[in-house]
Amino acid sequence: MSNEAMAQVLRDRMASFIGYTAKKLPDDVTAKLAELSQKETNPLAQTIYQTMARNQQLAMELNRPSCQDTGVLQFWVKCGTGFPLINQLEGLLKEAVVKATQEAPLRHNSVETFDEYNTGNNVGKGTPTVWWDIVPDSDRCEIYTYMAGGGCTLPGHAMVLMPGEGYEGVARFVLDRMTSYGLNACPPLLVGVGVATSIETAALLSKKALMRPIGSHNENPRAAQMERLLEEGINAIGLGPQGMGGSASVLGVHIENTARHPSAIGVAVNVGC
């Protein structure tokens, strides 16, 4: 197959995948929502969970996005150095977004900053966003799609803590964001936490944490314990589905980290609704 033919196949398949992502939640999310629904005792919360499940069913039956906010497209690319379309990939992903916007259809969500106009095709300066993990000695490419909607973006926050604040400071930071802004993001939420040195590395890790399967844990046992404690703490707030009250506030809490400078703790939070 020629490079041109491969490029067309990739563009078309990614456009279809983007549209499918807008209509169907990942299997791990669907399973967790069903689990939370079965455990819920609040009558209003039970009704909301049932409505969520019905919404997912209708989205597939009617072939339309399950949420009115289909977000700004973001891609996490794990690409081998020998992948034949590596030089064209970002351009092909933009073309796929334009195609998906027309065919899914997706809401037009790319507004040029400062100029304040909607591009009408979900492509603008720096959008869609593409993050790269380069894999040596490989010709394979994995592409993860994320739709960053307005509600799930609002709780996002990053800062650098003084070292004396310790991991208690990290927990306080996350809980403060969830109690202040969690209602804006259509709970129950998947909470991603990044811990590193600077705000940009922590922020990127917090988004990467959302790509992990629900129920997975950080490989460091102390970090995994913190994930469980934060999940318990945020659930105790009682946000419930859509913030209307209930026994669960989150689908899970995922922490991703790097080593850090000894005099700073960079921390960030991102959520998926």
C-alpha cells in the first residue's frame, strides 16, 4: 500500500473512531457506572444513573453524541520511530477531526483565543492538541483520543507546593478542588493527579492519569494507597451523580508521578466526567 493510500485509511479510521468516542463511553467507565448504580440507595441518584444508562443506549441507537459538549479534541500518541506516517501524523489527525466534526457530528468547540471567533471545524491554533511518546525501534502507533469538554476542564488546576506541605498538602489541594469545582464537571468523576516538580510536568501527568483503565493503580504502593485514600475522601463529600447527592463522587482517583526536586512539590489535577 502506498503512503498516500495508508494516509487516507488512517484519516478515515480516526474520523470514525473520534465519532464513536463521542457516542459510546469506554467499557471500564460503563462498568463502573453500573457498579455505582447498583450500590446507590438515594432514590434521586438511582434515577440519574438510570437516565445515564438510557442516554448511552439512545446515543448508539440514534447514532449521535451522548453529550452536547463533545469537547476540544486531544490525542496522546505512542508512536514508533519507524512508523511510516510519523511525519504526516499531526496533519492527518487534524483532517480526521474536521471529517468527524461533519459526520458525527461534533459541536464546534474551537474558538481562537483573543480573536474570539469559532473556527467551525474544531481545528484552530494548537487544536487538536497532540502529545507524543516516541518509541524507539518500533513501527507501531497507538492513538488515544480524549474530548476535553468545558465542565470537566473547569476543576483543572496546578501549583507548586512548599516542600514542608508534604503529601498532606497534595491531598488538601485535590480535596479543595473537588469541593470547590467538582459540581461543575458532571460527577461521578475520574480524577487524575500529577505529582512532579513544576506545574507543566504535573499538569501533563494529571491528564495522562485519566488515560489509565479504571481500577488500575500506581505501581508505587504508597502512591496506590494515596489513590485509595483520596477516593474515599472525595466520595465522602457525597457529590453523587450530576452533583445531586449520593454515595459516590468519583469513578476513581489515578496518580501519575515523576521524581521531583527536593525543594518543591508540583501538583496538578484534571478530571474526566
